[in-house]
Amino acid sequence: MGNHNIVIIGAGVVGLAIFSELAKRYRNVYILEKNANIASETSSRNSGVIHSGIHYKPGSLKANLCVQGNNLLYEICKTGRVNCQKSGKITVARGNFEINKIKQLYQNGLRNGVKGMRLIESEELGKYIPALEGDLGLFTPSTGVIEPKELADFFYSEGLNNGGTFIPNTYAKEAKYENGKYKIKGISGGREFEISSEIVVNAAGLYAHEIAKSLGLDIDRLNYRVRYFKGDYFRIEGKIPFNTLIYPAPQKYGLGIHLTTDVYGVSRLGPNSYEIDSIDYKINSNAQEFIESVSRYYPPIKNYRISEDFAGIRPKIILPNGEGGDFIIREEGQNGYPGFINLIGIDSPGLTSSPAIGKYVADLIGSFEK
Ligand SMILES: Cc1cc2nc3c(=O)[nH]c(=O)nc-3n(C[C@H](O)[C@H](O)[C@H](O)COP(=O)(O)OP(=O)(O)OC[C@H]3O[C@@H](n4cnc5c(N)ncnc54)[C@H](O)[C@@H]3O)c2cc1C
């Protein structure tokens, strides 16, 4: 690869995982970030859950990268630089429709290679978590929690230690392909800037489709235009007497309002999922709705006070049939832009998958560099 530049746009946890992996393999790796700090958007506004891989369609990138990422994250935590906990999770069904969904998750899990799952009959749920109620449960022991900011810091310092360069306060406005090179133009520290590169990785999260569009790609034909689904969180005041995560059966565009406890013992309810047109992080939901929703499977939640915490926004690909789409991770050679890699629609389980995405993108670059 010699002295060519590689430029990554976006220092969320996914861009940083790619940064860390590419800096091990190549010289001249740069990561541009419009904010002053790393991981200050979706990567720090999520549930921090290390997903097992039961939710995703077998054979999809989400399924494969989540299951690989789950293992890789627990390995990273062994370094002692990132806190995580293998708390385990119970997904609970209410009624026949949800029972079927749970059975489907179990089958997905088997096909995706998720280890140690167990279906739990209604009368046994209380043995796992006192007062937990439902008609069927699915226990996944490999689910856990991780501190997202510490994970981002880990990838960031790995990338820097291996010779990569972080360029903060640098907004990439557009990317153009000219004479076999990409020119990325924008504003850096209040001034116009330009950087050129043979390889570009677009990991701009909520804005990735805009960068793809600036290049000249037809984002509607390619179905790259993401839609925004916001999720609000409420923080539980007081201590919940268990660490196991509890989820309802998944919904159309989200996993349902769950009860999780993070690595520092803070418990939360959330997120819900509603579509928005433009990005803002204001909480629009009602605390009582969250309590009602969680009390369907954990009635004692009614004895706790909850307060507004934060909101996050999922960049979602919606397929023509109305279903949520897979991650798009694609080198655009076939569309006339060789060496340009787009990552679009990296919603959940993007945090879990991040170390596997880092390796996947580095291998992709390696495959056309030969
Ligand atoms: C409510 C919610 C809950 C979730 N829960 C989980 C979970 O429990 N487990 C899980 O695995 N995943 C979860 N996810 C998904 C996970 O958070 C994301 O997949 C992941 O954080 C995506 O990381 P990213 O780096 O792609 O995006 P981002 O974190 O959005 O990073 C993109 C970066 O690019 C920068 N950027 C954008 N445009 C430009 C530009 N033009 N120039 C320069 N920089 C730019 C941004 O400032 C940002 O820092 C959840 C997501 C949400 C919204």
C-alpha cells in the first residue's frame, strides 16, 4: 500500500474500530471528526448492551458481525481497559403472538451460533428473577453490558499508538473522485480544508448517506437513504435487585423498552422507537408510558421513580417491503468508485459488532489492495 493515504470519515465507535485495525496494517491512516471529541453521537447514546445475536436474520451481516463482535468484546474487556459484565438477558413473551416471536428468536440464535440459550417456561421465570412475569422466556447467557465510551477510547488509543492520526473539529462536506483519487473538502477548525486519498471509509453514522450522495451515488436507487428512529431513556432512581437484563419481545423497528443495568450499577428503561425528520436529542416521551410498558413483565417497576436520562437516534435502512434492513458495508468499485467504502445504516447491533466491523473493513481493503 506504500505511502497512500487512507481517510476515515467519522470517529464514532465504528470508525474508531476501523481506525484501530487499519493503523495496525497501514501507514498514513487519518480519521476525521466534525466534533471536538470522539464518540459523542450515537456511540454514546445507546443501551451499551453486548448483544448475543438472536435478533438478526441468519446469514446477514448483522448476525455474523454481532456474534463475532460479542466474542471480541469480551476479549477486549480482559485487557482491563474497558469495563464489561456478562449479565445475561431474559427476553419475555406475553401472549401467543409474542411466544411465537420468542421461539423464532431461539431458532435464529441456533442458526447464528449463539451459545447456551435456554427457553424458560412461565412458572420458572421467577426462579431467575423474583417477580418476573411472562408466558415464555428466552435466556441468553452471552448478553452483557459494556461502557461504550471506554470502548471508543480503547480503539482510539490503539489507533494512535499504531501511528494513526486523529483530526478533530473537521467536517467533511463532500467527497469527489478526480484522476484516480478522492478529494474530501470541508471545514477544519473554522477554515476550509481539503485532503486527498486513494482509499476512503465513510463511517459518518447518521450523515453517511449524505457523504455517499456528495460523491455522486444515487442513494435512492441504492436504498442508502437512512431514516431516523429516536429512542428515549429514563433512569431508575434506586437499586434494582438484579443485574440480568430484561427485554420484551422485539417490535418492528426496535427491540422494545427494556430494563438494563450498566457496568456502574445504573439501571435504565428504554429505548422506545419513533420516527423523526431531523436530528435533536430532546426527550419527547412520557415516564408513565415507560413504567406501564415494563410493568407488563416486571410489575415491581411501579414502585420506582424514574427521571429523564438521554435520547439516541438510529440510522435505519427500511427495505421496500417495510422491514428493517441489514448493515450496508460496501466497496463502491461496481458503482464507479473503487476504494470508496460506505457504511450505511449501522444501527443496533453496531456497538457489539464494532470490533468485527473493524476487521471486516480492513480485510475488504486488503482484498482489493493485492
Ligand atoms: C437508542 C439506541 C440504542 C442502541 N443500543 C445498542 C446496544 O445496546 N448495543 C449495540 O450493539 N448497539 C446499539 N445501538 C447501535 C449503536 O449505538 C450504533 O450502531 C453505533 O454507535 C454506531 O456507531 P457509528 O460510529 O457508526 O456512528 P456514530 O456514533 O454516529 O459516529 C459517527 C461519527 O461521524 C461523525 N460525522 C458525521 N458526519 C461527519 C462529517 N461530515 N464529517 C466528519 N465527521 C462526521 C459524527 O460526529 C460521529 O462522531 C443503539 C443505537 C441507538 C440509537
